[in-house]
Amino acid sequence: MAGPKMECVTLEVGEVAIALQSADAEYCAQVRGRYGDFVRDREHPSAQIKVECLPEAGFADDPDEDLLVDHQRSRWTLRRGDFHAEWDSATGVGSVRQVRSPYATDSLLRVLHSLILARQGGFLLHAASFVIGGNAYVFSGVSGSGKTTLSRLAPKDAVLLSDEVSYIRKVGSRYFAYGTPFTGELALNGENVCAPIRGVYLIFHGPSNVVAPLAVPASVTSLMRNVLFFAADETLVQSLFRSVCDFAMNVPVKRLEFVPDASVWEVIE
């Protein structure tokens, strides 16, 4: 007797495709609605994940369990209170048991992209980012530093890439920022486009709008604090550190103190 029909929804962020396969039609519809323009047909995804949705009640002993990322060679274990996943980075194949929740899927995707990017010279950064005049501008900071405020104050011709998690990778000799569906307070997907990065601003609230360039060592230290990476893997951490060092040597990084009004954009170059 044939089993339930499997559907496949492939999500592409930053030119990295992850295929989610499930027999749960409600889940697949939820994913298509949640990720919108990031749903793409791709023949050779970087990861293929079989998804099994389970009732939230009784799914985990501790539904508030913090994220755990561990591995033995190429086999990764990813778990949180709302999902338990296994993924083989050598084959790209894995599976996840989760509640039918966009938050569980979002968290899984962020971890997978961070692992894949670390091998490709890129990284995820806590940052809002926009495309203006064909260039990307990235504004990085911890929660409460002003990413959402800057997003709301952005010029009308600015294209939102993300208000929370910026996707950065090297293409040739240049670094590009890509749109992501990983949202913050605005709860708006970024546009699924990319642009070369003109500059990164480390943001802080202040009494006036002041921009000051940062030396490479200070840039690296500050950026590393805001990189999203979930695995205590020495090899990948070293690769990530080298990528951030190379990024800081090739892209201007500045400190930005700003007041919460549209005048801040007058000092952005």
C-alpha cells in the first residue's frame, strides 16, 4: 500500500537552496505562505530535509529547551524545544521532527545556512540591510541598538534586505548582501535580491549623528560579536573568523551613533 504523497518546497536564500519534503499538506502550505518569493524550484539543493510534523502537546519534555547544535564528523544534531533534526553535511540529507510552527522551521533554516555559509566564506550577521542606488548598506548591532528604527526611517527608494539577519557572502573578489526571510520586529520578508556591500555601520543610539571609521582589528572584534553561529566546532569557527577578517579588510566598517529621525541618512555614504 502506497504511503502518503510527499511534497517538496525548496527555499533559496543567498543562492543556497534547502529542500523541505513533507507529507503534511498543511505544513507545506504554511511554508509557501511564510516564505513567499524565497520559494524557488532548484534541481540540486544544498540540503534536503524530510519533515515530520507532530502535535505540540507532549512533543518535548521541555518546550523551552535552548538550541543545541552538536556533531560527530559530518553528522549534525540540531535540537530545540520545538524541533529535533539530524543532518549529514557530507550528503546534504537530513530529517526533522517538529511542531507545525514557522518558528521551528525558521530556526532550523538559520542553523543550516550558518553551517553551509561557514564553508563558503560567508556568514549571517545580526544586522538590518538595504539596497540604495545599486549598493547594499548594512547596519549591525545587538537587540535594542536601532535596527528596527533605521528600517522604519529608511528612504522611500531603499529596498529592504532584512531588518534582523543579513546574509553576507563573497562572490569573486567582492562581498554581497542578500535578502532574507529572517525577520525582526517589522515582520516583513526582505526582497530576494542582492547587491555589493558599500559599507557596514555598527550602530548605537546617541545625542547626534556621528560616523567614525574603525580599524580592521576593532572591526573584526565588533563583527564577531554580532555573527550568528550556533556550533562549537573549531574548524568552522576558524573558517568563520578568517572570513570576517577578510571581510573587514575589504569592506569599510564604521561606527554610527544616531538620533532616531530621518536625518541619520544624511551621514550615510
